[in-house]
Amino acid sequence: MKEICVELQGEEAMIEYGAYLAKSLSHTHTIYLQGNLGMGKTTLVRGFLQGHGYYGAVKSPTYTLVEPYELPEGQLYHFDLYRLGDPEELEYMGIRDYFDQDSISLIEWPDKGQGYLPAADIIIRIEMIPNGRRVMITANNEQAETTISLLM
Ligand SMILES: Nc1ncnc2c1ncn2[C@@H]1O[C@H](COP(=O)(O)OP(=O)(O)O)[C@@H](O)[C@H]1O
Ligand SMILES: [Mg+2]
């Protein structure tokens, strides 16, 4: 399976790449963001939101678990499940309503919600390199594979 791999030096490059992804990943509903604390997952989300025309503040939904954004194209949900104790809690917060056809979800720490989240269309992994971060993107279904094959 195809994997896209880019190396990005500095926060600004990360934001720009997030904005580029926002414009390139159409028809993508569920994106998992993997990588340790401090790797730049939230930074990438900030860029993604800018790519959709949202330039306001982006706070980590560390305690609220999810932050909604109303975009011209529809709803975007930014999840951070780092502090989720039991994935069943997602059931109580009505998790299913978040994943309707038109919304986009970017999910940090998806492993913590295993069993209660939809499958990823696209998985983005971020790791540290000496001067920045390496971002690796894989597709999890055929449509997503076509989408990422168009990435540069
Ligand atoms: N490509 C990059 N190169 C260098 N530093 C980066 C890069 N992307 C993000 N950072 C920095 O990493 C730090 C943590 O970012 P954050 O998005 O909060 O990480 P996470 O959400 O993965 O915990 C921030 O200080 C940010 O500026
Ligand atoms: Mg984060």
C-alpha cells in the first residue's frame, strides 16, 4: 500500500502542510493522527483548519475530548482522546452523532477509543527527526488510496 512521506522543518511548515492536506483530502471523513505527545498533531490540525479558511484559535480538546468547528464545507471535529479512561465514555457522549456523512473528524490518540470509532480513511503518523518532523500518510481504503496518490 502506498505511503506518502514528507519531512517538515518547523511549526510554520507543519501548518502549511496541514492547509495543503485540507485542500487535497476531499471526500475524507475520518483521519487518525498518530504520534507521541509534542509531535505536532494539533499543529497539523491548526493548518488543516486554516486550509478550510478558519484562522481562529485552536485549543487542544484535552479535557473536553472534542472541539467542533463549523466550516463552510460542513462540520469538522477535532478529537483528542489522550485522557479518555474508558472508550465506553464515548458512547455516553453520543459519539455516533459526530460521524455522519458530511463531517470531517481528525482524531488524536485514536487507539484510546478503539471499538467506538469508525475506521480511518487516512492515517497520519508523525515522528521526530533531527530538524523537525517526518509525516507519513497511509490510506485505509481504495477511495483514500486514490486521494493520497494525488498528493505531492
Ligand atoms: N514540523 C515541525 N518541526 C518542528 N517543530 C514542530 C513541527 N510541528 C510542530 N512542532 C512543534 O511541536 C510542538 C508540539 O506540537 P503539538 O501540535 O501541540 O503536538 P501534539 O498535538 O502532537 O502533542 C509545538 O511546539 C510545535 O511548534
Ligand atoms: Mg495535541
